[in-house]
Amino acid sequence: MKRVALWAVLLCLIGAGICWAEEAANQTGAVAAIQPDGQAKSLIDTGDTAWMLISIALVMLMTPGLAFFYGGMVRRKNVLGVLMQCFIVLGVITAQWILFGYSLSFAPGKGFWGGFDWLGLCGVGAAPFKEYAATIPHEAFMIFQAMFAVITPALIIGAFAERMKFSAFLIFTVLWATFVYDPVCHWIWGVGGWLKDMGVLDFAGGAVVHINAGMAALVTALVIGKRTGYANKPVSPHNLPFTVLGTALLWFGWFGFNAGSALGANGLAVHTLVVTHTSAAIAGITWAALEWIFNEKPTIFGTITGSIAGLATITPASGFVTVFAAAVIGFLASVVCYVSVAIVKPKLGYDDSLDAFGVHGVGGILGMLATGLFASKAVNPAGADGLFYGNPKQFLIQLVGVGVTVVYSFVVSYIIYKIIDVFMKVRVPERDETIGLDLTQHHENAYTILE
């Protein structure tokens, strides 16, 4: 079976290579327009392209950052398992995206997915595709979006950390990306996407990334069951400095994630970066204050959790709201996510190991709804005014976008999980869980000296 899979991947890559070679000449010749004076003027803006290349690198760095963020939070016997899951997603989803994921997500279409015109990146080259970004190469837009497609399933890892088989994880990741991420991405961001045409605003992935991953995190946490010995209280992070480092890398990368979604080196990119940082900063100090009030002492773990909540929540609104609104959103992000993580989760008793749903799912929902409240065309004329700017309809449109994403991601994620579990048990045996995934799944040990 493994050999068949390897040959299938090889044949797909060969076919894609032949197709790309046939299209290369056409694409290369389409990067300039002929002016009335007969001179060729480049369609590509070098400043925009340079900023997008930087943004691509920043968003790519978020996945290793997430690996450190999650890796420090698990027990030492599972840290390599988490790092491996994050890094393998970077490879697996990149391959899926190049072969068919990008086409399903962004090729113009009106159905469940986008079209099939860009399978193997056929037709995706140096010439801009103006419906998405008129001043950068189409290939740059494609690989920028690839980094979003990579980190989204990686976020789900936080829900089932320390107890999923690596083989089952690989299959789940590919199926989830194909049947959940790609359709929702097309609906909200793709040409012909029905939620996009309805007017749903999602600047950088509140629904596409955070609600999508958050609902998958919730359903996987529910169906896989609690960790062995879980007693409705958090497991202490085995290496908190790792988690702080991961937060720093995520915060740094988020500037490319949000400001890069302006798709150019322009005033909107600058504003988006400012509001992103503002929300994260306010959310971090708010969470620390909440801990100080209710637990008598603020913690670094709570502070960085608040900052991540602020980043997730501002994501859909970042290109549409003022700096003051971003501060309010950051404050609300910490309050709402704190309640979700510290109060609701213990009462309900589910084991979302690293709070993937409590931070990303809840933050994404709040951010999408906040966009419907605070969005202003004075910030971004290509957007819309929200409820507080005289347009209550936008809030209702955002509510529809949230509802559709929540239901679709939850239901399809559950179906994918149950199908995989029928053919190969998703959860590792109890003995392997007790020993740890580092040794039982990968035959590696992160630490050779024990305290």
C-alpha cells in the first residue's frame, strides 16, 4: 500500500511537471502590457512583490513557531511527536496544494470547490491573476495561500495532542484539507465563492483558518476522548520557554499573515500590521489582569495565551477596522477566550489538550462577528461598513458566514474522523500513550538526561 502511494505521488508530480513545462512560455510572455507608445510596461510591481515574498516567509515561519508553542505545552515524552506533526504538515499540505489543493480552492468556479483548471499549477506562473492580485505574480499569490493551507490543519493538533497515531494523523490531514479547508476557502475567498458573493468579510482567515480549525479541534477532542489520567485540569507545560519562543515566532509571523493579506506594500498593509499588533498587546495584558484578579498572580503562560487569542480574533477584521476597534477586539478576545478555557471547558469536561478550540475556534467566531460590528469603509473602501457604522445587514451576513463554517467544519470533520477510525484506529493503544508518542511512534527521545 505504501509503495502504491509513493508511485501515485511520483506520477502526479511527473504529470504536473509536463503540464507546467507546456504552460511556462505562455506565462512568461504575459508579464508585460503594451502601451499606446509601443513600449512594454510591466504588470508586476516590484515593491508589492518584495513585500509578498517577505510575507510568504513570515507565514511559513508560523508553522515551526506553532511547533514550539505546542511542543512546550505537552509532556516531555510527546514533544517530538508534536514537532513531527507540525513539520510533516508543512511537507504534506504543500504537496497537496501544488497537485490539486490550490485549484480546488482558488480556480474560478461556482460549485462546491473551485475549478480544475490549475491542477498541478497548470497556468499558474509569472503573470498576475488580476481577480486576486493585479500587481504580483500569480505564483506568489499561490504560495502565499499555501502557507495558510499549511498552518490551518496544524492548529488542530492542539486538540488531540499526545494520543493520535501518526499514520492516522497523516490521512486525516490530507482528507481534511481536501474536503473541509479547500471548499470553505473557495466559498469565502475564491472567484465564484458563494459566501464571498454574499458579502462575507474575512480579511485574513477568521473563518477560513480559525473557525475551520477550531471546529475540527472540538470534534476531534470529543470523539478521540480524554488523555489517560486526565482529571479536568491542565497538564503543566514541560518546557514553558519553548512555548514563549513559539508565541514570539507566531506573533512575528502574524504580521505577514495579516498585513500580507493586503497583497501589496501599501497603506492598508501598514494599517493592518498596526491593528494586529494592537490587538495582541491589549489581549495579552488583559489576560494577565484577569489572572491577577481571579488567581491572585499573573503568569507568562496566561499572558502569551491572551496574545494568541488577540491575534486570532483580530485576523478577520484586521483589514477593515480602526486601531481603537482593534484594542476593543483584543480586550474582548481575552475576556471571551478566558471564560471558554478557564470556566466552560472544565465544566463540560472535554479534553481540548492545548485549547485549540478555546482560543482559535472561539476567537475566530468572535472576530468574524466583531468585523460585522466594527468594519468601516473609511479604513478599507473595498470592504463594507458594519453595524456601528450604520449597516446592520453586514452583521447578519457575518453571522451567516460563521454559522455555515461552524456547521460544515464540525460535521465533515466528524465524518472524516469516523471513516478513518473504522479502517485503522485513530487513537494509539493505552500502553503507547503511557510510554509516550516520541518513542512509540518515532523511536526518538527528545531528552537524554532526566532531571
